[in-house]
Amino acid sequence: MNPPSPVLVAGASGFVGRRLCPALTATGHQVRAMTRNPDSYDGDGDAVHGDVHDPATLPKALDGCRAAYYLVHSLDSKNFERLDAEAARAFGRAASEAAVEQIVYLGGLGSETEQLSSHLRSRREVECLLGSAGTPVTVLRAGIIVGSGGISWEMTRQLVEHLPAMVTPRWVRTRTQPIAVADVVRYLVGVLDEPRSKGRIFEIGGPEVLQYVSMLRRVARIKNRRLLIVPVPLLSPSLSSRWLALVTDVDTQTGRSLVDSMANEVVVHDDSIRSLVPFEPMGYDDAVRTALGEHDQRKKAE
């Protein structure tokens, strides 16, 4: 019997991708890790050159793959909406021409009944464009992903570590449903090759719905730090993003995109994925402790 054809991971060296590749390998999948710099890639899977912003590189990367994960974005660019739309359209077309049977995309939570931020609107557009050439797409929508290296999590951790007191905008009262990155990976692996997942949208989150302010305070408590938070209603998104850039290593453009999204409530309203990929997601405090431990280990290794 011939071995199953490989699975492509676009964004293999990113925050989620570098965890997904070993998880897929551990469950017996042949992984093709797509990266712009295959010579320097040191993760799991067979490195292959590919760039979603260069359509000419995609056919070779996708050739012979039965499925593909799409874990890339352009949040650090002012033109991220246009760039992400062009990339998704090109990737979807190349996947269809390569006869890929399933694309798995990690998108963002947020209700269409609200006015979504440009970031979340872009995520929705990418969902549609990836499947526009006919390949079935499985979408997993998540809110804040807790894990060392994740942009939203690093922003949270660094705010707590760097500031004993914060003047914060109204978005700290917005509700979200954070999820541990390990649980995101479990869901991503679980929907692969699952016929009931193809062409469907799923919402994923941890067991707790929290306000951003509660998340900050619980991180501070775990780290045994005092934290005073003073909400200020008139702190604009532009000022918020500049403030974040001053006290964290999140760049201003990415910070602005994230801050705009923080006005949107991002909670799970449909937990049907729990019947398809059954397990108990990690609680927020345990996810935080795991992420902090990963950060400490990485600092020691540097």
C-alpha cells in the first residue's frame, strides 16, 4: 500500500505552524513545511520553498498534497486587507489546480451581527477566497490564543511585566474566550481528513469567557505582580496602538489592527466541534502557566 500523500503547512515557521508540524508528524502524517526560507528551517517536516505573495511558487509546493493548512497573514502591513485577499485567492487557485482535497484555515471569532474590525473582516474574506476555486475549506475561528510567541498573548504578558499600573481604553471590558495554543493544535489535527469537517466553519475557545481586564489581572496574580488598571473611555485606537508599541515589542501597525478588533466580542456561540474533536480544553490559568513556562525555557536557551 502506498503511503498517504503529504499535508502542506503554509506558515510552518510561525506561532501555530511550528507547533502543528510536530503534532502532525507525531500522528503519522507526512508533513511538507512551506516557508520562504527553507534552508534555515529547522522544524519538523520536509521544508519546501513557497510564498503566498508569489503565486508562481505555489504549484510546486502544493504538488501531490492531499490537504493544506493556511496559517499566514499580513497584519504588520498597512495594506494587509489587500495583501491577504490576493494571497488567499492565489493559494485557493493553486490548491484547486493541484487537486488538494481540503484546506484548513485558522480564522478569527466575531459575530456578523456586529460591525467587525478591518482585521476580522479580512479574516472572513480570506475564508471565502480560499475556497473560491472549489477546494473544500475547513475554518476554525479562534479568539486570543495563549502561547509563547503569539502576538495577542505576548502583548498581554508584556503589559503585565512592564507596567505596575495601566491607563486603558474601553476595550479592556470586551469579552473574549481565550484558548491554549496546544488546544488549537489539537483541533487543527482533529479536523484533518475528517469528511464531516469539510466545507464547514467551527468556533473554538477555552472553557472560560473573560474580559480583557480579567485576563490581565489573572496573569498578574499568577506572576505575583501588583497591577492597577484605570479605564479611560476616550483613549483612541491610534493612541492605544502607540502606547502598546512603547511598552511591548508589538509594532504599531500590528497593534493598531489588534486594538481595532478588541472592540468586537469574540466568544464561541456554536461548540459543535466538541462532538467532532472531543476533549476538555485547558483552563485559562493553566494555559497562562504553560505559556510562561515556554517563555522562560526559550529565554534560557538563548
